[in-house]
Amino acid sequence: MTNPTRRTFGWITIAAASALALTGCGGGGGDSTADGEIAGEISYAFWGNPARAEKVDDVIGVFEDANPEATVSPEVADYMAYIERLTVRAAGNDLACATGTQSTFLAQYAENGALRPLDDLIESGQIDVSDIPEDVLAAGQVDGKQYMLPTGTFVRLLAYNADLVAETGAPAPTDDLTWEEYGDWLREVQDGLPDGVYATENEGGLMFTFMSWVAGHGGTFVEDGKLAFDQDTLADYFEFWLDLTDDGAAIPAASIPDQLGALELTPMANGIAASGTRDIPHLYITEQALAGAGKRAAVEAVSNPSDDPDESANILGSNGISIPESCDNVATAAAWIDFFANDADAALAFQSDNGILTNTTAQDALLDDADTPDGVKQNVTILQGLTESGDLTTTAYPAGLPTLTAELQRLYQQVAFGEMSVDEAAAAFFTAAEDALD
Amino acid sequence: MSATTIAPTATGTAAKAAGPRRGAARRRRENLAGYLFMTPWLIGFVAIIGGPVVVSLYLSFTDYSILGDADWVGTENYQKMFTEDQRFWAALRVTFTYLIVSVPLVQVFALGLATLLVRGIRGLTAYRALFYVPSLIGGSVAIAILWRFIFSANGLLNNFLTAIGLPTDYSWIGMPETALSTLVILNIWQFGAAMIIYLAGLKQIPTELYEAATVDGAGGLRKFWSITLPMLSPVIFFNLLMNVVAAFQAFNTAYIVSNGTGGPADSTLFYTLYLYQRGFVDFDMGYASALGWVLLVICGAVAAGLFALSRRVVFYGDE
């Protein structure tokens, strides 16, 4: 009897140890309510390069000085790897207590219950949003609830190589162009460009440009979980870019892969295209890339074209931080988010590295600081100008947007290479949207 | 008499009975030790491979979205795949084209070079290492990016063509007609691993066979056809099988070169890339699981076909 008992006990021990190892159970003791102390360890997961990771380390240092009982463990990965990891971790109920999120994919996680709303933390004052504009806050909302606190906004504008455009003899673009005028301007620029250089990158498959097209035509992208524009809107958009390509004003469809890679390798950053849409922080990077390619030039930006002068087509999105439902230290996570978004020292340490800082007071601190790089100051100034003039618009970023983004790119290529008609592609997009937005 | 007779017999019987018991106990202990040594692998296999494989079969009959519940939908995923999903067929077409073109070419390059290198030329080790290096780095991110630099409109290939008087701005990687070809070339470039195996196989062929053939007046081509190929056929079969399986699993290069899109216009949409898109972009894990199982069945069927063919064309020395 002794041996079987010992053996049984041994197997039970092995099984229990294995189960613990496999499930990752290791005790807890945290507080999943918002009322706990700012203490203990939380993880902060975000995407970026080593330079950004260093800046986050600096912010963590300042935070831990202010909250000696709390520690923040950073977890960084490059964007694509981060997105994949996010999916897997969400499936395993294992998201970091402070998880980096973005308007473009926020709804996927919020609607599936992976994230907790932050509204109670905002109401209690644990997260202060008094210095963050309402339209910026909206970029972190899903179905009216705040699931992400925006910490760095992005707005895609119409960027152009000012020196190259001036050489063509064409006037600089203005903030009040309609889409038709924009097309005419591109053709005028093209007339003055040398062979092999194009007036614009080819954006027929870019979701952000298409969203601007919809907004600029007085439409709404998504409403009540369905596409809120008609197929003709998309077909017209495809036609607009196909015509520009046929006229030689947009880079050929075969060169589209070049504009999908690293920013520094895009046609505009290499002087092969005179214009293209860019997020505000990318204007300065494009300028630096041009200088690096031996084609130093000033990169300026104007508002996206809009057929209605009262409707801005500058769509605002944001990066930010969310708290998952599974977080067992909400109070510390909230304190970290509040600190990251609002503290002036944190702003100076992070240097607005992932989108433009959302807190207006912290923006001023950045502008006043002598150590803030010129590019960062330029970004903040542009955003403040857009905010003051009200030339921004918000849009709902639906769950399923990543699918639609990929589908738009694919279908435009099918059309551009003559493998599908414009109407077939528009219809296929709507069919795909039914599944993606379901 | 009877007692003396019976006693040893009884003792002998007991001894005989105890012997098998001790033997059985020893075997059990040995078996237990064996199982204990196997336990880490077994846990790993069940938890990391076997378990997920079984679960994925179940998920293929659900609408699992990774963040939501898995509701049973029966064979809907498979029906949709075969009857509605044009991209599934496009992915199959791309994968089979890639396989049918690149796998034989890899064998030709690898065997051809191995045949040259086996002749005992000076610096053989250096050549061998040199040709093997692409196999080590060929599937890496850096090489995939390099491929874009070579085959884009302003890439090295077009610069070279311009230098020799054939100016062109054709984007080999950006046109659907040629994009897959660049990936085929990338795969062929990684022939080193197959070459090393061929080299080892060639060295095992008895030299007497060649000597006898020479005496009989056979030329180089005849010797290659009648001696080298038959004697090397098990190695060729092995390489072929490995490369076919690898072609079905090809992912990295297409993912990086096309920025994960499978473009232009789905011309580099490898099956695994499509599976990835459905799982990790669309969050349609149920459908992705079904795609995975169909790939497994196709891969298994092709492998079975190759094994069946091998009975006819592969020559083992002991036959």
C-alpha cells in the first residue's frame, strides 16, 4: 500500500506543479477595484524602438520617485509584434495592467470586454482629463465610454515638398482646396516635374486618406455598426486615384509597395513624389529623410481637401493607454496613466515620442523647454493651430477597421492592375465590411 | 522418495514463479523510469503541440474570434472556404505555383553544384560554407528587405540593366506578373542546405561503379543518369519531401516583402500568409483553424503521393 500511495502522491504533485506552470498561476493579492493604494508592481506594455523605450524608462523613473511604493515594469516590442502579442495576451486574459492602445484597434478589444472603461477613474479624479480637449478624448471612446486615455494624437495632413513644388512654378496648396481642385493642383505640379518624379504618392488604397475623402464629402464612415457611405463614394475615390495615375501625376501602382514600408523609404522621403499625406510627427521625419538622401527640402503641410468648407477632413486619432478588465492593481495603473498623460516632467522626459502630447499644459511646457527638439516643437505648434481653428474632425474607429484597411489596399491594387472593375471592387469592399463590422 | 522428488520440484516451481515476477517488476521499474524521463517531452508535446492541434480541430467548426466565445457553426467554415472564398483559391494557386516552380529548381541547383564540388577541388570547405550561408540567412528579415532593394523600380537589378544598356523602371516586386518570381529566386538562392545533403549522398556512392562504367566506355552523362541518379534517389526523395513541406509552410519572405499584404493584387498571397491574415488581422480564428486543417490534409496528401511514387522511382541499395 505504501508504494502506490507514494506514487499517487508523486503524480499528484507533478500534475499540480505542471498545471500551475501551464496556467501561470502564481498568487495575486492585487486590487482589481479602483480604491486600492498606489503601490505594488504593474506592467506597462507599449510599442516602439529602443529610443522610445529609453524615454519610457525615464518617465518610469520620475513616476517611481513620486510614488515610492509603486513600480512599473516596461514591456516593449515593435509595432507589428506588439499587435500580435496583444491579441494573444488578450485571448489568454493576460494583458499588462497598463496596455498601450490606439484608436484604430481600440474597439476590437473594448467591445469584446478585454478592457475596462475608465470613466469611474475620471469621475473620481484618479485620472485627470481637465487639460485634454474633448475631441482628443473622443479618440479614446467606444460607444460613449472612455476605454483609452489618449496620450499622443496623430492627424494626417496633406504634406508637400515645398522646394520641389516651388521649382515647378505651381502655387503652394492651401487649406481650403476641394478634392477636384486638389486633383487639378497635382496635375499642374506634375507638368513642372522632371521624368521619374511624381506629384503625389498613390493613396488609392490608404484607409486614412479614404476616411478624409468620406469626411470631405460630408459623409460619415461608420454609423450603428455599418458603413455609412454608399458604394459610389468608394468607386469615385478609386476613380480619382486611377485618373491621377493614368495622367502620370501619381506614382504607378507597381511602386505602391515602396510607400507601404518604412517612412524613410517612401517615395516622398526620397524625392520621388512631391506630396503625400503624413501624420504630423512624420513631417519632420520626412524632411530629415530628404536631407539624408541628399535632397534637402522643406516639408510643409496643409489641411486635407474638403468639398464643404465647414467640414474638416483632418481626422484625429490617438495613441493612448488602457486598463484591461484582468488588471489586479487598478489604482496604480490609473496613477501611471494620469502621470504619463499630465505630468510636465513626464512630458519633458518622453518628448512627445508617440503622437503629439494631448495635455495642453504639458504641450506648453514642451514648447518652453530649451531642450525640446525643433521637430517636436513644430509638431505641437501645428496641432495647436488646428485645435484653435477647429480644423479637426473625429470619427468612429470600428472594430474590424484593421480588416477593412487591409481590404481597401488589396481591392485598390486589384483595380489598379486591371484584375477587377471599380464597381466590383466597391461591392466587394461592402461585402467584406458586412463580415468585419458584424 | 516422492517427498524428495516433490520438494525440489516445488522449490523449482517457486523459483521459476519468482523469476518472472522479479523480471516483470524490473521491467515495470524500467518502464516507469522511461516514462519519467519522457515526462518533460510528453508534457511539452501535449501542452504545446498535441493539445493545440486537437483544439484547433474543434475551433475549425466554430466562429471563434480569439476575444470572444467559440460558438459551434458545424461545417460552415469549410463550406465557405470551398464555395465562396476566392482568396482561398488564390492562396492555393500561389502556393502551388511557388512549390511546383521553386522546389524542382532548388534540386537542380543543389545537385548540380554538389556534383561539381564533390570532385575534390581546392578550397572545398570554403565553397561549401559559402554556398550554405544563404540557407542560414535566406529567410531572415534583412534578406527580405534586401530583396525589395534589388527588385524595386529603382533597385539594383534595374540599375544593372541600365548600366548594360537596357534601361527600365519596371518594378519586379511591384507587378503581379513578376512578384512571385522574385520570391522563387529567393528560395532557389537558399539551395545550400539541400546541396550539403546531396554532397554527403554523392560521397556514399561506391567509386567502383564509376570505374566499371568507365571501363565499359560510358560517358559522363550516361554515368550520371545510370549510376548517380539511381544511387542518389533516396537522398533526392528526402530533399524533395523536405522542400515540398517547407514550400507549403513558406511565410516569412512573402510577409516581409509584401508588408504582410500578399500583394501586389494577391500575387504573393501564400497559403500561410492568408491563414495569418484571417487569424491575426481579421480575428477569425475559427476560419483560420479550418484553413490550417485543410493545409494539413493537402500537405499530407502530397506527401503520401510522393511516398507512393517513391516505391517506383527510388532505388535503395538493399533491393
